[in-house]
Amino acid sequence: MPSEADEKNGCENVRRFLTLERADGKAAGMSGVSPFVVKQILDSIGKLNISLLRDHRILIETNTQEKMEKVLAIEEMGKVPIKVSHHPKLNLSRGVVKCWHFTECNLEELLQEDKMKAQKVVGLRQIKRHLTDAEEAKCYTAKVKPVRKDTGLFIVTFDTPDLPKTLDVGYSVVEVKLYIPKPLRCFQCHRLGHAQISCKNKNAQKKENNEPVIKGKGKGKKKKIIPCVNCSGNHESWSKTCPMYENECQILRFQAENQVNYGTAKILVNFIGKCTNDLSAAKAKAAALKGAALANGKPAVGGKSVCNSGCREHQEKTSEGQKTKKKTGQKF
């Protein structure tokens, strides 16, 4: 957030992510530049969020237009030529809107509208659904090529890291919801995390994805379901009930809602899930032990055994017996 001084000076609140890299192209990158020199130059601009990326570039987050322009004007650090550019992904945000007005319009022409440019809209893509079996059968009966149906949903890309709440689409205003992508699944090997075009297992997975093997003959024949290639479970690899698929959905949701990278989201989701499972297992174990003690009629209370009713007579007899054992020197 900008400071009060920045607001008084009329600085516009613009949150942007910039990257610093060496212009000479050396492999050491910004890690070869003294961090003290970098810190001194950036501190002269103002308060900035600075971090070093894995590819030896420096990521800078600015919160005002003035700071962004000053960082973009940097050309040299410690006699090392520097190149400053906008981050290609962190400066964008994607949302989903439902607008039937756009279904028959040319999306490229809509992006050129001044109203859309003023709202920093740089991308517009329509979401269509697959045909149902009944709809597809009608197409084959009528000898018409099956075409996906419109849903009225559009994925809107904004040139700002902060997703707006609404979008003005002319004579109406629609709500913008956060876009959460679905897990990427390969149609070649059915594994999660990559597409078919980048699949490295093109030959080995062909046998696994054939039709289910049929055993026996006649009416008693059974189908053998091939285990899931992601979790080895007894379901199809493309099933949405697969634990790996559900975990991947949670990771992508966490990544979109908290604006973190995929690796960080995966670590946090798996850690939270493990803690939740451990807590649930501990509670279940405690409940089982308590139920077993109640079934035996001797629930544990403070390390001592009392009757189910907890009557005073039983407790007095127990205390009297313990006093007698102490006097006689017996161990208890």
C-alpha cells in the first residue's frame, strides 16, 4: 500500500511486478552483482519488496506509478548493465464472467473497444461445453457435425495483478469471479501435470489406455478395470474421484486464491492436509479408547477407575481402602 506522503503527492496506486536481469547475458545473473549495491540503489527509490528468483533475476514489487517509472529507468548497477522489464505472468489476473451478450460477437473486435481498454482487459476467451450423449446422437441422426454448446461464460484476462470485482460490458455490469483452472491431464498417458504435446511416454502408455480387458465368455464375462496411473486406485485414470485429481484441484485453488507459485501452493496444501489427517486420526483414536473404556464400565478419570454413575459411596470406599493400604504398608 502507498504511504500517506505518496497519496498527498498524487501518486497513483499501481501495483506492478518488475524483473531485473543482466544485459550482458552472463550466466551468474544478478547473483554476481553485490547485494549491497542493489539494496542501496533500490532504497533511494523508496520502500520496495525485493526477492531473488531461481533463474538469478531480481523480482521487485512496486505500489505506485512513480516508483515503477524510477525502477524502469535503471540502466546500470555497480558498472554492470541492467535490463528492467515487466513480469509476464504476475502482472496479469484472470476472472470468469457470465455474459450472453458476447456469445455471437467477434472477441477480437471487443478487445479493441475503448471501454475494454480503459478496464485493462487484454484477453477474452469463451468457455464451451461438450455435447451430451443425447445431443450427440441427434447430430449423427441428422448427419450434422457435432459442435460444442455456448455456456455464456468467458475467461477475462486483466492487465493488473488485482482482480476487479465487476466488468462494464456496455449497457450492463457483470460480476467477475476468480478463475480457478482445472488440472492439466495428458490424453496420451492420462497422467496429471502435462499436456499430450509434451508427453515423454508416448509409446509405453498405449497399452495401458486400451479398452478394458474382457475375461471369460458369454453372459458371465467380466471387465478388468486398469488401475489408475496416478494413484494406482481401482478406477479409471480420468476419474474425477481420484485422490490425486482432487488434491491437484486443491493446489490450483490455493494457488489462485493466494497468488503464489505452484511449488509453494503444493507444499502448503500437502502440509495442511497432513496436519488435518493427523488431527482427525488422533481424535478418532481418543474416541475409540473412550468408547472401549465405557463399554468395560471403567472409564478413566484422572488416572483412577470409578463406576459409570460416579457415585459418592464408591469413591469413599476407594479412598478408605487406599488409606488402609498406606497404614499397613501395602503397595497399591
